[in-house]
Amino acid sequence: MKLTALPLLEAGGIRSPIHIDRNQLNPRSFVDLMDRHKALLFQKVDGPVFTTEDFGQFVVDQQMEYYPYIGGAAPRTIIPVKAGKDIVFTANESPPDQPIPFHHELAQTPKPPTYIFFYCETPSKEGGQTPIIDSTKVYRFAQENHPEFIAKLKEHGARYIRTLPSSDDPSSPIGRSWKNTWKVASKEELEQKLSKIDGCTWRWLGQDGAINGDDDLVRITTEAVPAIRLVGKRGPNHVYQWTFANSIVAAFLGWIDSRNPDPKDALRFGNMDAMPSDVLQSIADFMHANRVLYDWKAGDILAIQNQLVMHSRNPFEAPRRVLASIWGDVVPSAVLPDASTNVAIGTLPDNAALRPLQPNDPLVFGFWKVPNDKCADVCYEAIKAGYRRLDCACDYGNEMEVGKGIARAIQDGIVTREDLFVTSKLWNTYHHPDHVPLALEKTLQDLQLDYVDEYLIHFPISMEYVPIEKKYPPEWTNMDGKMVLVANDMCATWKAMEGLVDAGKIRSDIGVCNFSTQLLRQILSTCRIRPSTLQVELHPQNSQAKLVRFAQEAGMRVTAFSAFGAASYIELGMANQDDMLLKNSVICDIAASKGKSAAQILIRWAVQRNTLALTKTCTPSRMGENRNVFDFYLTPTEMGRIDGLNCNRRYNDPGDFCEPGMGTFCPIYD
């Protein structure tokens, strides 16, 4: 069966269909598609259109976690299908003349569903679209125009307040009864459920509060739930986008019926302060002006990543029948790398590429070329700006100063040691197994730390040992000023690093820098502790797609150094102004369209490749700018334009700089 998946949120309204063989749409490819495109309209290319039964099977095939519909305001009717008796139900059954404002499905609950699917059984004669909008775009608008409001939402969250009837009221868009909302049969059952929710309160209105003869009304105030969320790492994918993750506009505009006459009463900040109506209206107007519409056709399936996209419903002229299905994440086992490819060389007992990032941040601050007289302050300011991943090395010659910056940040209460992820690197002159512990001990002394979180082999180049007490850092030459290569078994070096993990000097992670796929295979074939990280030069001119894929499928994180390309190499005479990605017309064009800097586009590109972006600057304002990359994303089309800049241009290449600088020809790349 052939399918098309139409991306509805592409910039500029570009909707080029993605052609998919039904057999190729598996849970892993589905997750990747949805994290990349956010909302896709699936249609059959050949044969009859999707049926209701097809819809049920389609959602079940993605192997997602079952999500019971509890806590929603809208009346629903379950539609049993062969794939599951309660997985498909009618979309909001409120009267057709009433619009349903924008919201994330069940955002008023502590853990909303990850995916929501809609299926069009019968399109309306007129209207009835399901408008969608990118939640990150909404967040950015609100952050830039109402920063105090967003700050308060981040700090306190939101509470939702609603009076619920005892029986479903089909005349109301929020007429779902408390019995169906909470799957209970009595007041006692409801109170038992609500009493288990810390911060949730309720009040029975009794006969004095009866409306339309219903004297079993209950007014429920939810616990404070997050209203702004950072969607971070999802399985292997680095999403990292702030979202306006709530239903407050829907409550403000649409939670109105005979029991809830004033929508201003439907919302509070988590501290019970009232929300400003003018701000909510401003955000609602922005949503309306930037919504994306599509006219339903019979058999359409719309898949929405509910963490990233808000949806609504336009009024319509009957008939219209649209069904829905909500789900949690794809089950973890369904997105594991396919062991049959044998890329991993053995099992993956601890897959660093899949496990959550700790700290939950894909941005790394580096200290290469940071001057010693500034380095302690630069380190302190980087931590103050929010960086928690710090990339150091013996060869940078400033680990003592980095240690001072870390110590000051801890002393001032900005972070604890456990908040930081500190990486250092084993230099070329210390590859012999006897010298590996000596090198790390010196690094720990300079950093004033008991352990590093991660230790990497800096280069696959083994050089003559230079005693620490005679020359440190040894750089590229011995005591006679010569670069001398020596025979060494890199696997023996690795075993020595494994011993330092056992000794607690390295928290858990050991890895490599500047390694090729074949060198990775060598380590993977003999190691006891698998490499956690590959750090290599990655930027749009040197994307190394095959190497990145190999490392990630073999269970490694990939860190992208020199994320700005030539920027750090011009003063070294290893690049010129024409190489500057920061001035590249493609990068600058995308930056202008996003209202971002070229540097932010390059960092965002690295993040969306599921790599850790390593950058540096000595300027605090630039630190903040480089971190401000979670309020937008690059569409697949934009990512493709940047990918097209690849020309395999490597700036940090020992095969180029060792011979003219040290008189030794030392290539490590073919």
C-alpha cells in the first residue's frame, strides 16, 4: 500500500507530499516523521480511502502507549473497532455553530497525551476544518510580547476551574459529566480519586446551586499544572523546543455554558492569581492570524504531535463526522536500533544515544582558545548563563582556570557539582596504559574535582611520552621540540580508561574524539565499557552524515565541535573569510526569516541532527544568544538547504597542520 504524508506546517505553506510505502511506516520512522514535521496528513495513494477500521489499525500499528481519555471537557462517544474497543471515539461533539479554541489535548492534566489522531469519515458541507498551529511559535510570540506573563506561567503553572454536570450535556462544548470525565459512578468514587491529587480541590454545589434541575453539580479546581514546557530529548531525537503547552486560551474563549457563564473564572495562575484578559486575548488573536487550515476529505488521517502542536475546530454546516484517538509515547522497545544491521557490534546494554540527557541540555560550552587570564571568569559566566556541559582538555592549557570558575559557581550557589557534566580529554603523549592514570590525575588536580563525568581520547595519534613535571601541557612536541609518533595499541589505552571508571575517577562515560568509523569498530570489537561519545568536527560544510549515523546507531552520543565552521580557524591561518558560515547567504537568509542570528541557526541545525552543539565565546551576551535556540525550529526544507552546503571541508585536520607546523606528516582521515 502506498501512502502520502502531507506536512501541514512547512514554512511558506510549502506542502510537498512525502511518499511512503505502508510497510516502511514503522514505529521508529513514525516517531522521526512526527518529531520532524509535527503534523502530517496521511492519505492512501492507491485503492479505496481509509475506513474507520483502517484508522483503528493505523494507530495501533505505531505501537504507542495506551492513553485513557480521562479529564477532558468535551462529550465523546466511543466507536468500537477491531483493533481496540475503546481507542477510537468521536471528536468534540459540541454544537456545530460553536468554534473550539486552540489547545493542546488534555493540557489541563499533569501528563497530556503525546499524539492525537483525527480521521474524517464524513466531511462537512462547509467549514469544520481542524486548524493547527505550531506551539513553539505561540510561545515565542508570548515570550517576546508578554515576558512577565510567561515568566509567571513558568514559575506557577496554571489551574483550570470548571463546574461539571452529573450527566453529559450535548448542548455544551464543555458538557462532559464528572462521571464520564473521571470514569466514576458516584460522588464517593470521584472524591476518592480527586483526594489523591495533591492541590486539587472541589466543591459540591448542592440544591442551592442546581442548574437545569441538576443538583449534583461539582466545581473542580485542578492542581497547578505546567503551562510552559520544554520538549527535550525524545528517544534518539533532540527536539528541544519551548511550547505554550496549555489549554488556557481554550478555557478563556470557550469554557462557557449555563454552568460556567464567565470564562474569566475558568483560569488562575498556580498561585491563584487571576490571569490578565488582555494578554490572553492578544495570544488568541495571534493564534487566529497564524493558524494553518486544511479542508477535510473523506478518509483523511491527521496525525498531530500533541506536545508540539495545538489544534482547534471551526464551526461547520452538518453533516460532519470526525473521529479521534489519543496515545502516549511510542513504546521504548519499538524505537531501539535494529540489531539485525550489526552496526552496534554486539548488544547495547547501555545505549547512551537513547537514554535521557543528564543534564537535560544539548548545548556544550568549550574552552579551546579561551585565554588563561579570562578563563575563570568565562567559565563562571557560562555556568551563570545556563551551561551545564563543560568541555575541557589538557591540551587547552586552561583547566586550572576552568576549575577556579567551577569552584566559584558552586560556592555562590549557582550550581552543585552534580548539576555539571564535565568532560576532559586524554592527550596524545599519555596513551600508554601506565600514563593514562597520571594524565587524568593531573586534570582532576587542575579542575579541583574528584571525578570527571566524561573522559575522551583526544586524537587517535600516539606520541612520545613527555613527563608532566617537565612540560605541561606537552602540546604536539617532545622536550626537543619534535613531534615523535610511537607504536601503541589503542585498545590497551581504552582498557586503562575503563580501569579509571572502575576506580570512580570517571563517573561513567568514556569516549573518543576525531575517530573514524573503522577506529570506532576497533574499540567496539574489544571494549568492556562501550564508548559513550564521539566528538568530531561537524558543521554544514563538514556534515559527516555516515559517521554520525554509525556512531548513533552504535549507541553513542555525538558532540559537534567547531559548530560555526571556520570562525575559530581564521586567526590560525587555517581558514579565510570566504569560508565563514556566519556570512553564508543560505544561513543568513534562513536567519533573517526566523528573526535569529546566523550563529543561532548553526546551533539549531546541530541540535536537530541529534548532536550536542559545542560552541564558545568570551562574551556573556553571546552566551545568552547562543543558548536562545529553543524558541524556534528549522523545517525539513530549511534543514535540507543547510545540508546542501556540505563540501567535506575540514578545518581541524592533523594531516594538514602537523607537517608544516611540526615536520611530521600525520593524516588521520582518508
